[in-house]
Amino acid sequence: MAKVAAPGTAVLLVTANVGSLFDDPENLQKNWLREFYQVVHTHKPHFMALHCQEFGGKNYEASMSHVDKFVKELLSSDAMKEYNRARVYLDENYKSQEHFTALGSFYFLHESLKNIYQFDFKAKKYRKVAGKEIYSDTLESTPMLEKEKFPQDYFPECKWSRKGFIRTRWCIADCAFDLVNIHLFHDASNLVAWETSPSVYSGIRHKALGYVLDRIIDQRFEKVSYFVFGDFNFRLDSKSVVETLCTKATMQTVRAADTNEVVKLIFRESDNDRKVMLQLEKKLFDYFNQEVFRDNNGTALLEFDKELSVFKDRLYELDISFPPSYPYSEDARQGEQYMNTRCPAWCDRILMSPSAKELVLRVSVCCPGPGCRGTWNAGSGLARW
């Protein structure tokens, strides 16, 4: 039975790599939550999805108490009191190298929102959402989601990668859609990334993302619109951006005395007293003028953001209107500064399927099921239908 879509349902999608929050909870976590609550207050969504990556931080076992406190704060804070239903999925099984992804997916439902359902992948049916529930430890047995960790051979350089995805499916006012929390592979070395265009790491990310998209549209379940948002670790094309930033520079190569391996590249201005413009090492990207990454939200660098072009017929996103999201300083006193470890890039993204794009951009959309109609006007990750 199809129902008429309730008008004005606001949906907010948020993604954040929160690993550093558990390393310095007193400062970073407090500031992060304050900003998050401000976003909620500003947009006042009826349905909100928060996708977290590296949940629990680098030293997960030592951070368990911080994890519990963070979750309780989100579910019981005064700022969230109007959200009387919630679903929380935390991959806490850090002892399982085979399955652990360190992903955390939070879904909040406003008290005014009626008739929202979540899909049971095992029973292949929707179930009405009521109350607040937290699922953790072993999520593989939870029928309300699909979770996978990428095979180790996708990224052999990393002995114990946590990268993977969690998929949930929802139905609001008879509109069905998938929400996928994803964390793709990083660049292990700036020097390796610089060698080819596109880099070898870009190819690894393409393989993993393609695998996820194939899973979403396989024949096991009805096809619906989908939103994939998380930490894609997309990087600017290193070779192109370095050559552009250092057009008038000369390059000095520094090699290890014992192995002759390249350990550092130094780019100096041809004149101006041979001033150092950029130093590049495995985990160092030290460019002399950080403002280029922040000016006009880094728009001048968007031409080097090429990784999504491989999926141009399968994935879309709204125009980027924010500066590179990675790697910001983890020092609370330098929140607007980038660390000199990587070239700043747009790693945190909200991508959507062709049908989801239509859902976002059309004034009126037709949802799964006869007689369903609704609208979804999007901006900055906020949607209404």
C-alpha cells in the first residue's frame, strides 16, 4: 500500500572521521560535539544520519570508556532531546582482524516524524522504528545492516587495515533509500603517490569503491536510491598539483646513503635566494604557503580533484563549497591549520546515485510504489521531501 509522502521532511547527512576525538576527549570531543549540536540546531532535521570513521581512535582498547561516554552524550544530551528514536551501530570488535572496520553509524529520528521504517536484510522486509537501540561488538549477525571489511590484498602495504563499509536501508513516507558509511584506503607514502598520475593508491580506492557500488545494486534486493558518505580518502592528483605549485622551482633529490632509496624531494625557487617552497617525504608535505589551500575554499585546486571522474556515470555530488577537509591539525589551539603530513584534499564526501540525485534536485519526485510523491531540496547535506 502506497501513502502520500509527508511534506517538509528534512533529512541531514553528516560524515566525520572522529579518530582524534578519542585521543584528546576533554578538548577535541567537547568542541566537536558543540559544533555538531549547532548544526542540528541550525538545520532542525527530522531524520539525521551521522557516519563516523575511525570510531574509538587509534588505541581502541584504551579508548573504550571514552566511546561509551560519547555515545551516551549523543543519545541523552539536551540538544538531542527531541529525537526520541535512534539506531546506533558501532563496530567495536577490535580483536577481529578479519572483520573490524572501526565504523560507527548513528541515526536520529525527530519526535514529529511518523511512519519511518528500516529494512531487515535477512527477512527482506521493513520494520517500523521505535525507541533507541545500540548495536555493537559483532555486527555481522545484525540483520538490519550489511557490513564488510575490504580484503587485505586490496591494500597489502598496511598490515592491519580497518577499511570497509556499513549499509543500512530506510523508508520515509514511502521513499526507500540506502545509506552507506564508507572508509577507503589512504596514501601510505607521499613519495609513492607523486610517482604516477593517477597514483597507485587512487587505483586501490577505485577498486574498493567499485566493489561497494556493485554490492549495492546486485540482485539480492530491490534497487533503491543510495547515498554513500564517509571518508573516501580521495587525494588531489599529487604529480599534477606539485608540478603546478612548484612551476618555477628546481627539484633536489635526497637519497638514503645505504639503500640509495629516495627519502626526500626538495623544491626550491629558481631565484629569490633559492627559497624552499616544498619538502616532500613519505609522511611530510611541507608547502611554504598554506593559504593556497584555504583561499576561496581551495577552489583553485579543484581541478586536481580527479578521483571521482572514474565513477561519473554512477555517482554524483553537489558542488563543493568548503575547503579541503583533511588533514586538519589535531591540536585544539590550531583548529584551522593543516598538518604538514599530507597535501590537503577533500576526503570527506557525500555522494549519491543517479536516482538519488534526481530525488535531491527535483521539485517533485516519484518514490518507489504507486501514488507516492514528495520533494527534496538539498543544500550543504540537508534535504527535504
